[in-house]
Amino acid sequence: MLEAVEALAREGRWCVGHLRYEAAAFDPAFDVHAADGPLAFINSLRGWPGADLVDDNAP
């Protein structure tokens, strides 16, 4: 998954998302609870929403 996200970022896309605490279950050294949803969620955007609304002169 991280390789796919990196490839999208190299194409100039914005990648945002989250990785759940329970994703540590991929490492048997950690003891975690069963997840009740996806372990990771990533979204990629061609541009940052509202980027044209940013005031570069703001303090």
C-alpha cells in the first residue's frame, strides 16, 4: 500500500489518510485488539481542495 501511495505522490497527487493503531497486528511482537474496520485508509487528490483560497500574505 505504501508503495502505491508513494507512486501517486510522485505523480504530483496529494495523499491523505490514516493508519489505525490495530495495524500493528502485522507485527507479531505487538498485542492488539481485532479491528472493526479497515486498517488503513488513503485517498489521493489531483489538487488540494480550496488551495486557490489560501492567502499567501496571511500571518
